[in-house]
Amino acid sequence: MNIVRYDVPIPNMERFEFNMHKTVLVLAAILAVSCVTASAQMTLSVQFYSDQTISELEKLRDAALADEYSYRQTSYLTNNIGPRLSGSPQAARAVQYVAEEMRKLGLEVNLQELKVPHWVRGKETGELVRFEGMAPGTIQKIVLTALGGSVSTGDNGITAEVVVVEDFSDLGSRSRSDIEGKIVLFNVKYDQKLAAAGQGGAAYGQITRYRGGAAIEAAKLGAVAVLVRSAGGSQNRLAHTGGMRYEDGVTKIPAASVPYEDAELIADLANKGELRMKLVLTPQTLPDATSYNVIADLKGSEKPEEIIVVSGHLDSWDLGTGALDDAVGVAMAMQVPYLIKKLDLDNKRTIRVVAFMNEENGFVGADTYASNADIANHFAALESDLGAEHPIGFLFAGNTEALPMLRPLSSILSKQGASLIDVRPSVSSDISRLTEKGVPSLAPWYDARTYFNYHHTEADTLDKVNPKWLRENSSVMAVLAYGLSNLERPLPR
């Protein structure tokens, strides 16, 4: 018997900061699903999926495990097009490319117009210019990167004393005179042990609130700039970017991330005496740019008005090439109609590929799509936005009465070691708005031990994508999407 686990959430993606909650045992679902016998599984398979559909799902799984389509698409999006921050020429090219590829497959393609933030990274340098024991006439260079949305220091930069705090509580215990006119480093550590236990999303979620809110809280006490320790597991001197916020009525101050090693260095030197840094960040926020969600429909043969979304987000941060975050997700979604066409299968409901724009620094694509969607006719939504490590099953958000309907799909995926089902309030970033509106939502479920070593860094590149694991994830997406498209009954909400 395959195991079905029910935990409440780790990753909702960074917008929801991977909030940890207590584990909830869904007793009714366990009785309905976990205790299904082999004979009962066969009955359910026939009840919810025709024999033909079950046979087609097995063929689809095997084809996905053998096909390199998603890897080729990931390669093109990353190596040929490059980093795709919203508003950039590369983001515009990626929209055009995905639309072209879907038209080649015969899908009906629409571009949903958006106005997205257009923030561009400028010069970014850090130098320690005064510290205990320094050799005369020398400095120590600091690796850092501006956080998305940061204001500029100006071309001449800021030179100020550095104060190190451990968390918001530590900052709150300081007087204004301790902080005013200084650069504050939030030295909040990523929990490596938690990540090593397979809970990388939880470790990430514990510290992303500092990346998001550090500039606000430090500015309230008169700080002139803020640094945050990287929200990730790398110990290869890689700074981790990501979105940050400002608050009306609070002075906007520059914000940057420093890697593990440099945070340790700064904390050590600050503990030994006065430490001064020269910080230069020259990003710009330009007028909002026009961009698009790519929406491509493989029409259903019997119920074309009922829609199953398969998706990823097309934009990425600008340091690496956004391979794991989230070219792989878009490529997995693109492979679903490719395989259905290749195998000459018949999806009864419409399968809609959505390549969302602006997940990283605004969420405009997700909000716009959900605001304009016919929610009643959205049968289900799938998204992959947590890399492409070996999948152990899939996540589900929705009415747990649907679990017996999903069980045959997990059985088909058991051949590749992806049979587990994990129930969470939300399963992914862009489709979370649909989830909130009651659309049943699913996503591949990964072991996330290493994902945050690369996430939002210069190391998020194609070489980090394991082709075998990507094929396995593509299989999960394809089996779920096609299975739901041919499900004999409606999913309960």
C-alpha cells in the first residue's frame, strides 16, 4: 500500500514565506485513502477513470520518463534567452518564444497584457574601510547584491559604521542612538539542519521576513542602509537576492544581501571594535513595462469550457539564468500538451498552459489571471515552482473528499517513486490566488534539501538541472493534468 501523508504547509513560495504550521492529521482522508486495499484501488480506478484512460496514463508516464522535451525547453529559456526579470528584453523574448512553441503544437494562444515593475540592477560594491587590526592603506571587499526593489545609495555610495543585530527583537532592544546614521546587518542564519532533514522550504520561510522587512524596521530607527544575511543554504560565497518592501511614511534606505561567509566576517569584526563600510548600490526603478502572461489552450473534446491550468512562472531574477526558478516549471507545463499531441491522446477537458509573468517582484501576472478567470469553470490548477529535484509525490490543496479521486493517479506514479500525497492549504505561488478562490490545486512534491543553495543566486543555471529528475517531474505534471482532464466526475470543492 502506498503511503499518503498529510502535513500542513511548508512551501507556499516566498510570497507567503513558507510559514510553518502544526501538523494536522486529516482523519477522514486517512480513512478514505490511506486504508484503501488493492481491490478497492481497482474499483476506484474504474469508477473515476475509464480503463482506456488508465492505459493512456501509463503510456503518458512512460513517454514523459523517456522524453527530453522539457530539458530542451529549459536549456533554451536559460542558455539562449538568459535571465528574465520582468520588464527586461529577455523577459519579452521569453514571452514570444513560449507563445511560438505552443502555436507550433496547434494550441490556441492568447497573451494577457500586464503592467509590470521594471527594476534594474546597477553597480554594487561593498568595502570594509575601518576595522580592528587592518593593515594601513588596505580594505576588505565584501560580496553582496542589491535586493529587488532597493533604492540607490547614489553614485558616491554611503560610508558608515556597521551594527550587527540577530533579529527584529534584537533591533527593537537598541536605542535610536545605537542605530541612527549606521548600516545595520541582520545576521539571521538559515537553518542548515532543518534543510538537511528535507525541510528547505521551512528553513527559508523562517528568514525571508527579514529580507522583506529589514529596511523598514531599520529605517524607523534612523539607519542609512541595511544588509541581510542570504536567505539560502549556499556556503560558496553566493549572495541571494529577492524582493524587499518599503512602507509609506518610512524613509526608503538601500538594501543588500551578503552571503554566509561575509555575514560571518562582518559579525566577527564588529564584535572586535568599530567597523565601517563603504556601500555602493545604484539600482533604478523605471516606469512600469508592458508584458504578458502566455495562455495556451489545448481544447477539450467533450468539456472544453472546463479548464485545467498547468503552469510555471516565466520571469526570473537577474543574477543567474533562472533555471530552477522557474524555467523548469514552464518547461514541464509546455511538455504536457506536447506529449498528449505526440501520443495522439484525447483530453476531454481543456488543458491550459500558463506561463506567468512577474512572480518574483510583483505577482502581477498571478493577480491579473485570477482576477479575470472564470473560477467556476476552472476544474483544477497545477504549478511547479520549487526546482526539479526527485519528486516523491504531489501536493494537494482543496476539499479532501477529492483524495480518493487522486489515489489512482498516485498509484500510476508509484512506478517512478512519486506515490505520496501531501495535503496543504496552498501548494505553489502563482496558482495560490486560484486556490484561495476554491480551485483544487496540485504541484509536484520534492525533497528540497539543496534547492535553496542555488535559489536566487548566480548559480541558478542549467547545469543544476538533473535531466532524469526533470523527466520525472514532467511525468508527474503530465499524469496529473491528463488524468484530471479525463476524470469521470467533478472534483468536490
